[in-house]
Amino acid sequence: MSEHLEDIANRMVAEGRGILAADESSGTIKKRFDSINVESSADNRRDYREMLFRSPAMKDYVSGVILFDETLRQNADDGTPLAGLIADAGAVPGIKIDTGAKPLAGFDGETVTEGLDGLRERLAEYHDLGARFAKWRAVISIGEGRPTWNSVKANAHALARYAALCQEAGIVPIVEPEVQMDGPDAVHDIDRCLEVSQWALKTVFAEIYDAGIALDGMVLKPNMVVPGQKSGKSASVEEVAEKTISCLMATVPAAVPGIAFLSGGQGDEEATAHLSAMNAMFDPPWKLTFSYGRALQAAALKAWGGKAENVPAAQAAFAHRARMNGLAALGKWSPDLEREAA
Ligand code: 5MM
């Protein structure tokens, strides 16, 4: 018998654990590998991800891993499917299922995420390959006259249609409406981020309601409320935590079991500090955890550098970041712990 959606969703946001976003598409993983001068070949991508999934830290701090299509079909060096390594570590394998954010016709500088055509059939195949959750990322950018209502509405509608198809297939949807903190003209302040994030989330949950989504069988992956990276403005950890929570309290129904944040270009320690502060300061109705890509992998990627002899050092770097974020998911991280453990 298939596992219930709410049981999978609860496993994905289990106490003190979070999600590893390892679903970089071909272009993004190439950029990451370029930064360490490693060729982005299928074997190198496999070796890198095998290093992460075999890390002993997986079983303690990682509840789920988001994969790119190629990775879900790859085997480790000894022939074990990579998704099998994840399941053996007690984590849920998931799949990035959208086909990317594409220019929104008639709306310069805005995108709508595509991938609905043929999605029912693709979900059935991914379920057979072992995926038990999926992820779809909508990108909302802030700028002069942006976002427009058309982009907020089109992205929210697509997210809800995707979520309905996932639940029909027995797959938990991660719903990711990312209000970007970076980009060429991210000069907005934290209050503009708050305003747009609330608008995007209200619209997403209105569409989700209309589409009849079971709220207890989904996970939300939002941005934190932060100033734009090019604004020259900063915000304290407390301000980010307070404004992010106030945004979520105003928009996310309590029946959603968990919220797993993206890191969005924040520094590793910054992303950890923000998550920990939220969990320490508030007792929200949902679990608050991480679904970080860059903020979980950056140190490990650098330590690995494409060399087999660096695997132990890379796994140690990954274990450190995963443990710090596991503590943050409990509100128990501190800068002192960060330095003691390093
Ligand atoms: C790992 O990056 C994911 C895939 O991005 P592309 O489709 O652009 O290759 C991305 O969706 C990621 O899951 C989220 O943005 C969270 O990652 P960060 O690095 O922001 O925590």
C-alpha cells in the first residue's frame, strides 16, 4: 500500500532535520563546477552527488533530497541507484519536476515556470523510479514596476495545478514561490520584500484552495524576508526572523505541516542564523526547517574540488553545515557552537 501523503510530508519536515536541494539543472551545476575548475561531465556529477549522499551526516540531519532527472536515473560506483543511497539513509528521494522559469510573454523581465504538459505521465514514471515528493520553483523578481499581477497570478496558478497533479500521483508537492533577493536590480528594502512575499503567498494559497489541494500533504518552500542583495541595506537577524514569521503567519494555513526555506544566495552562516532565530523566538503552527542548495553545499563543493582523495574532507564540511542547520531547525544553533564545531 502506498504511504499516505501526510506521512511523507511529515517525514520531510521531521524534527531537527531538513532537505538537501541537490537538483541543480545542467546549466546551474556547470556554473558550480566551473567555480572549482571541474568539468561538468555525467561521471563527475555522479561522483559529487554520491559523495554527498554517502555522507554519514545524511542519516542524522537530512530528511529528503531533491534530485534532478539525471541523478534519479544514475547509479553509484558500486551499482546502487543514487536514490537507493538516499532511502538507505532514511531520507525521502524527491524530484525537481518543473522545466524552468521561461520569459513571460508581454512582460519584460518576468518569468513563468513551465512543465505542466505531460506532467501526469512524468509523475507516474518518477513514482516508479522511487520519488515520493516533487518540487516546482516559481521565480518572482522585484524591480521597477515588478512583479506584475499577471506574473504573480500565472505563477501561483501553475504551482496549484502542479500540486494537484502530484497529489493525484501519490507524490507530495513542494510548492516553491521564490521572491528573489538577488538579480541585476535587487535594490529593494526588506519591507518591499515583505510586501511582495505576502502578496505572492496569499495568491498561491488562494489558488491552492481553488485547486482542492490537501494542505496536510504538501510542504511550502519560501524565501526568507530579506533586503535585496544590491540595496546596500542590511537587516539584523531578529528583524529577518520577525518579518519572515509575520509574513508566514498572515498567509500560510496552520494545516500545512512544514515550511522548508530556500537559502536564495544568503551566506551559509547567515541562512543558519535566520532559521535558528525563527525557531528560538516563535512557536509557529508548522515545522520550520531548511531546504537549502547553496547554503548546504558550498563548503563541501569547495573541499571536494573534483578529487577522490578529498571525499572525507568534503563529507566533513557537509556534515558540519548539515549539523548546524539541524540545530537551527530546533532553534538551538549559536555562533559559539559554529566555531567550536568547526
Ligand atoms: C539547487 O538549485 C535548485 C535548482 O535551480 P536551477 O533550476 O536554477 O538549476 C533550486 O531550485 C533550489 O532548489 C532552490 O532555489 C533553493 O536553493 P538555494 O541555493 O536558494 O537554497
